[in-house]
Amino acid sequence: MSTLPLRPFLIADTSRLQDLFAQAIEELTQDEYDEDQRLAWITRAADAEAFAKRLTANVTILVEQDGEILGFASLAGNKEVDMLYVHPYAVGQGVGSTLLDAMERLATARGTEAIFVDASDTAHEFFTRRGYADVRRNTVPIDGVWLSNTTMTKPLTMPKPAAVSSKVH
């Protein structure tokens, strides 16, 4: 598989990420969340200014190939995968794994020993396959509608310092 190109989020990407966010929720979560739940979830990105502020408050990166944004992820506080969304037509092409690998590398480089995510029921299996373990189930209210997710965590391997030779040459 070829390496997918990553780049940082730019304010100009906001409307395209709003669309991707909505499409991913609407098309990929139908088995786990009903229509009211999906609509409440989608409205969290309806205000472009607030959504852009959330994306810029975190480290947000995206996969863009041939001018199309295939997915995006954001790291909050150097230890939380705040968002990770893949366009429905790009599912199964390594986009989610590429984004999660990048989030984990960033967290590790910033000294984080464990990373966590509040994984949707749809994404739970993806994170489990990537070595995340369940911590607790959550029920989150959004505009009077309740959604469930699972807080999951994964220890990160810190790079070992290079051995320093005490020999004098």
C-alpha cells in the first residue's frame, strides 16, 4: 500500500471537513445510532466558526489525495484522539490507520505515555484492533438526545534513549 499524504488543517478546509463529518456519521453509523442520534451528532459541526475553533484548538491533520479530503483527525491535549473521521468512500483504504498512527506518533513525541479516545459504537472495533482497551461506557447528551460511546486507552511505547558509551576512544 502506498503512503497516504498527510497535511495540517487549514481554516479554508472547514466547510469540506463539516461535509465529511456529516457524511461519515450519516452513512457509516446507521447500524449503531438512530436518525435522531445521528442528526444530533451532526449538528455538533453545524456552526462553521465553532467547528473551526475546535479544529484549530487541537492538532488537526488530514489525508488529502488528488484534491479530495479522505479523512481527518485531531489530537487534544497531546493525549486524546478528539476526532477521527473517514469519508465513506475511503473506508478500508488505510485512511483511518494512517491518521491514528500520526496521532499516536504526535502524542508519543510530546511525552504522552497513554492515549485515549471516546470511541463511537461504530468505531469501537477499529480501535480494539489497534490495541485500545475499554475503560468505561459513556452516555452523552447532545441537544436532548442520548448517544453512547466507550472511553478506550492505549499505552504508548516511549522511545528508549540511546546508550551512551563510557569508553574513551
